[in-house]
Amino acid sequence: MCELAAVSRAGFYRWRSGEARADPNLDLRDEIQRIAVEWPCYGWRRVHAELWRRGWIVNHKPVRRIMREDNLLCLRRRKFVVMTTNSNHDRPVYPNLAGSMELTGLNQLWIADITYIRLETEFVYLAVVLDAYSRRVIGWALGRTLEDDLTITALRMALRLRSPGPGLVHHSDRGVQYASYDYTDLLQQHHIRISMSRKGNPYDKDYASYCTSWAPCATTSFTRRRSDSFLPCAFRGGLLPGCSNR
């Protein structure tokens, strides 16, 4: 009968007698579960180190096995990345006109970009328009969504402030907000030439990306880093890397 069932004779008699084998790692398993409840983000390495701190002399292999059996191994979460550029659209794109320009004054080249600001409970989006010669923010808009109205509001502010003449070049990426018909029609109504970055080349608008990037300002403390010390470069009161505010 044991041969037919492919079991050992000792196992068969133990099954018949109803003898239950106690778990030799029962106390260790209970302690591991307590640590997992107290520290849900701990993997088996940290749990093993915590066991040693609590006086358990145990190898890491049974710790990893028990955590796998009890489904206590942590899954690594991927970092959440906010996407502000969506270039997968069927709207017209324009050639890069900014790469060959030599700037000699204001209102020759405007650069537009979008970034995000992390708040405590949500993200908000910031659209800016900069004059490439003076390196000043001449238009901006803040919103909770990436709709076309965000970039259009920033552009309208820049148009009201500067009232540029013909010949101005507006440069941006190929995002759907800047390629929208409402945005490009507004540019063409003011006789502004449209320029867009090359595909997959963020360096064509590197200064705008720098000004909307996040970096600690000089008021950041070494002992306590304040959240309000982190602002987009263009809104920190400084003019780096340019030194003009015209």
C-alpha cells in the first residue's frame, strides 16, 4: 500500500495514529509576524537584523523562508514619475528654429515649458514662458490639470506684458498642450513663428527646463530641510544662470 501511494512507511503510520508534528519554528514565526506588523516595509534583511537586536540568534535563511511561506516579503514600489509632456498626438509639429538663432535683444525668442509642484496631498502644474535673452519669466500659470488652458493662460500673460512685434519665435517641446490648435492659432494671430524641439531631445529648451527644475535654495538648513525652501528656480527671486530682469 505504501508503494502504491508513494509514501514512506513511517509517514503512513504517523498519519494513521493522527500524530501532528509541531512546528519547530513556531516562536520564531510569531516574532517575525510581530515585526512585520510593526514595520510593514521591512524585507527579510531588515527583519533578520531586527531579530538579532531582539536577542534572536538565527540564520537569515529560515527568516527568508518563513517570510516567503507567510507571504510577508515586501514588493518594491516603483517611484512615481509625473509626466508633463505627451508628444503622442496627431497634431502638426514644427521645425526647430531656435537652434540657429543669435540673440541680440528682447522679444526675439520665447521659451515655454511645464513642470509640476509636489504638495502635501496632490500635484499642481506650472506653465511658464521665458524671454531667452533676458532670462525672465514673462508669463506663468498654475493649475491642477494639464489642459490647454494652462499654457494658454501663461502665453496670454506674456503677450499682455510684452506686446511683441513680428518676428518673434516661440519655442517649446512637442507636447500636446503646445501643439493644440487653440495654442498655435493664438501664436499665429500675433504673427509669432512656432518652433519645437527635436524628437526626444530635451536640450533644445534646456534653459527653460533649468528654470522650472527643483533645487534647494540658499536658505535650506543643514539641520532641518524646510519644504518651502524648494521652489522652481525662476520663482526663487534669483536670476541664475542669467543676471537680467528686463
